[in-house]
Amino acid sequence: MSNTAGSTDTTSLNVESLTVSLGERSYPIFVGDVGFSDPAKLAEGLAPYLKGNQVAIITNETIAPLYLQQVQSALGNRQVDVFQMPDGESYKSLDTYTQVMDFLLEKKHNRSTCLIALGGGVVGDLCGFVAATFQRGVDFIQIPTTLLSQVDSSVGGKTAVNHPAGKNMIGAFYQPLAVFADISVLETLPDREYAAGLAEVVKYGIIYDADFFAWLEANAPALVQREKYALTHIITRSCEVKAAVVSEDEREGGRRAILNYGHTFGHAIEKLLGYGRLLHGEAVSIGMVMAARLSVEFSGLALADSQRIEKLLQQLNLPVTLKGLELNAEAMIDAMGMDKKVVDGELRFVVADQMGSVRVASHVSVSALEKTLAEFC
Ligand SMILES: NC(=O)c1ccc[n+]([C@@H]2O[C@H](COP(=O)([O-])OP(=O)(O)OC[C@H]3O[C@@H](n4cnc5c(N)ncnc54)[C@H](O)[C@@H]3O)[C@@H](O)[C@H]2O)c1
């Protein structure tokens, strides 16, 4: 693969590996059986990235009873301190950030400490922002435990906490030293959380790789069953696609915006329904179907391809319509007008020309938009 260096020897770990290529900030992602069933294996994998004697694991109250022990036993005789936060998006906050800072200082962590994020995107985003700012930046490793965090939030270096005025309003671009995505942890993930992660996987097929999209269609039942071969493939390929896009545009100056396919609609749906009613991935699923319909009107996507997108998302147990959700077209347009992807007053949409190929369009006609919304509301 052009976007992967694949130079890390992982034979002894029996995992797939790829590299996010960002010059001196490049880092590897390991996918598969990274060692949750064997502390020695995990220890071997982690060792090259642990330079000092101090480690702080940031995790939450749901994940700790399931997986903390496995990570702790892989860290040997180092000073290991664990900060357990409560579960939930509302704890991705400045308040928790301050508590983690207080904790690290109280435990006398110094600049050579390494933070390990053990959890989903909430833990990863918060831990990454702490790592970016604790004593002007310390090492951190991501051990993502949700499908969404394995295919999306642990790749690309966006770290943040929320502010009452908006999500991810306080943050930094900061890359981890390495990412360890173990597929066995997905066995305990609730069904809705798992499906929400699949929405982002489908997105990579639509925006970048038509063959991958076809593979997802052919393997949809295996994906629903969480079969290991399917998980390893989708996580690896998703990370490759995200890594390729991020490597071209680390700080979201241009190309990286294609990762927002379906998100302009999705964010409006989340905002109108109130955060929490639908999971982010569920709102994005509906948003991707809406973006596909808009693409049929606006950028020449074949109707058959739009229908394929809808069918695949349905097969993966994701919602594809707003019917029954009491949203109207006018409210959606208003909510999108507030969206952060509005640049200089122009509403920008990521539209597909064909399967596997998208672009950012800034002059989508209101009539095309209204027509799309009328089909959904
Ligand atoms: N940094 C980025 O580029 C980026 C990209 C996308 C999303 N995000 C952020 O990610 C967050 C969402 O992440 P998420 O979807 O992983 O949600 P999450 O971290 O809230 O995890 C979802 C739920 O699953 C639980 N959980 C995690 N792993 C589990 C496991 N293996 N078994 C059982 N339960 C488990 C969690 O405790 C939580 O209750 C949001 O804050 C979003 O803003 C960041």
C-alpha cells in the first residue's frame, strides 16, 4: 500500500501493521491479536514505546473491570498509575482534564512519563489532550476499545475536550507513539456501539475505495457476526484510508474534509434531536444516505449506488431514515447553517461522483438540498 510503510516487524505478534506517515510524527497502528489474551505478547509490543519508568493509564469505569488487568500485567515493574474516569461523553470535559492533571502531578509524573489511553473515543480524545499539554507534551499510546475509536478517533491526531458552547472546542493536534487495536475487545461492545463504528467503516468505502465497499457488501453477514477475519480486515483497511487522507492533510486544510462525508447532515440531526438520542455513528449513517441522494441530484452519483449505500447500512443494523424522528426540512437547513463546516457563509457538502470518489462542493443549490430533505423528513 502506498500509504503504509509496513516496516515494523510484527511476525512475533501475529498482527497486521500499518504506518501513519507524518514525517517525524509517523506512528504505527497494530491490528489483530495484539496480546489481550497474553500479557507477554502485549508487553513485547509495548516495550519499544515505553522509554521511561513511569506510565499512567487513563481509562473509565466500564472498561477498567474488563481490560485494565491485561494492560497492567504487560507493564512489568514500572510505576503504573491508573486514572479511572466516569463513563460518558459529558466527562470529556475541562473538569476531568484538570483532575487528570492534578492526578499526574500528585503522583509525580515527569516529562518522560507515557500516558496510555485505554478506552473508546472519549477516553482517547481526553487522554490525548492531556498528553499534548502535560509539561508541554509527553508520550502517549492509544489502546482503543470501541470499533469507532479503532477505525477513526485513534487515527489522525485530533485530541480535544468539550466546552459547554460546543463539542471538541478545546484541543490540539497531537499524534500518539503507537496504536494497539485488539479485535478481541470488540466482543464486549454493545450492539449499537458496534454498529455505530461500522457506519464510519462504510464511509471509507464510499469516499475512497469502491472495492472495499463491495467487500463490505459481500461480507455484511460476517460483519454483523463480528467474525475475526472480517474485523481485522475492516479495521486495517479503514486505518489505511484514514492514514492516507490524514497524511496528505494533517491539519484539515483541505483534503481531510472528505472524512466529513455524511457529517453535515449527521451533525444537524444530532443537534436537533439533542445529543445522546442517536449515537454519532447512527446520525452519520442517516447523513450518508442523505448525502448519497444529494449526490444523485447534484454530482451525478448513480441512483443504483445510492441505493447500495442505503441497503448496506440497513444490513449492518444502522438507521437510514428520519421518518418517525419528528424533524422537518426547515429545521434541518437552519441547523446546518450553524454547522462548523460552513466556510465564509457557504454551506459545504462532501458529495460523491461515483462509488469510492468524493469531493467537497461549495455551491450546492438550495433546491437540490430541499429535494433531498423532502425525501427524508
Ligand atoms: N479524535 C477524532 O478524530 C475523533 C473522531 C471521531 C470521534 N471522536 C470522538 O470519539 C468519541 C466517541 O467515541 P466512542 O464512540 O468510542 O464512544 P465512547 O468512548 O463513549 O465509548 C462508547 C461506550 O462503549 C463503552 N466501551 C468502550 N469499549 C468497550 C468495550 N470493549 N466493551 C464494552 N464497552 C465498551 C464505553 O465505556 C462507552 O460507554 C466522541 O467524543 C467523539 O467526539 C474523535
